[in-house]
Amino acid sequence: MAQEARTRINENGRVVIPAPFRKALGMNIGDEVVLRLEDDEIRILTMKKRLDRARRLVRKYVKPGVSLADELIAERREAAKHE
């Protein structure tokens, strides 16, 4: 079920995200968020949620047990040998 709340935009263009919403989304003071304009709506995502989503998308194309970080490190070390 969707949660809904009403709030106002202040003179500086700021909007307060209600505490229950912040808690439900795991948002904390100082967290970086991404605002996205989509289908005439503003969507707010935490950077953590956005990174989690990106990791899930990438993981679909990587074989189980393969570490992309380890592959990158190995490639960089090999390139450094030839410099």
C-alpha cells in the first residue's frame, strides 16, 4: 500500500521529507540522494539504493563466482608491467 503525506515547499524551494518516509527508506542526516524527474513525478532515491539497483543489473551479466574488481586489478597490473 502506498504511503502519502502532504507538505509545503518553503521560500527556498525546500521540502521536508517526513520522518516515517525517511525511516522506511533508510535515509539518515547527511545522506546523499538523487532526484529524478520521471513521468511528471519527482522520485527520490538514496545513493545506496541506486548503487544496489545498479549492482543487481550488472550482476545479471556476470557469471557466478566472477569478481569484476579482481579482473580489473589483474588487467591494471598487467598493463603496468608493460609501461
